[in-house]
Amino acid sequence: MNQKGKSYAEVARQVRRNERTVKKYADQEEFPQKYKQTSTSPVMDPVKHILDGWIREDLKLKKKFQRTAQRMYDQLVKEHNFVGGDRTVRR
């Protein structure tokens, strides 16, 4: 039983986890912190601010006049000597 009067089995059914897993975490004093890993992108980091600006500009335009991902890629290659691929820009 936990402090709120529910059994581990009841809690396990509510959170859709195994009863042993619920008991394991209930018995812990401290929970391990999950750290989010931040990765750098050597290809996209230098041009990310440019793309963000273009997207903000395009949101003010009608759909028909907004840049496509392909057009953004072509413009990056032409104006900023972008070395990445078009799939990278789409992502």
C-alpha cells in the first residue's frame, strides 16, 4: 500500500505499467534525472537563423507566394554557399 491507500496493482492498472515497475519506483528515495542531449549541427547551425527569418516572412504572405523547401534550398546554395543537402533543409 502507498500513502494514498492504493495498492501497487491498482496504481499499475491506472498508469498501464507492470506492478513490479510501480513498486520499484515507489520504493525509491530519489528519481534519476533524465538529461536531454543537445547536439550541434555543423551544416545547419550557420544558416538556421536565415531559414527562421524566411519562414517568418513567408507566414505573412499568401500560401501561393510562400517559399517551398526546395526553393529555400536553392536560395541557400546560390546566396550563402550552403553545402548541405535539400533533405537537411526539409527536416
